[in-house]
Amino acid sequence: ENSLLKTSTCSSVKPSGVFVSPYTLNLTSFTKLVKRLQERHPEFSRDEIVEAVQELRRINKGVLSGLAISSIEEKTSAIL
């Protein structure tokens, strides 16, 4: 799941000084995307949604970085 949405390889530090790895940021975006798609398409299982996101990634030459989550959501919905 971490590799589905690629972000910058930079890490970040929250104002509290807590280190946040780019993989944590990826998971947050991915979780948000899957949640939005599950709400929009309750007739599909989580696995079917993940497969559709992976298909979009394949179609998009292996990357989803640079696309807004809303754009990924729309394109994944079209696949579903």
C-alpha cells in the first residue's frame, strides 16, 4: 500500500519536532483515498478499490505522484 502513492523522497518534521517519514505521509494519503472511494462506492470491497488504484497506477506509467487526490479519486471511480 505504501508504494501506491509516491511522494517526494524528502522527510518532514512537524512543528512539534516529531519526525515524519515520507512513507507515513504516503499511507495517510492512501488511507484517505481509499476511505473516500469506499464512501463513494460502497458496493465495492476494499480489495477491489485497491486493485482499481493499482490499475490507475499502471495506466499512468507506474506513478500517481503529481496528481491531486481528487483527480486520482475521479480516475479510479471511472475504472470501478
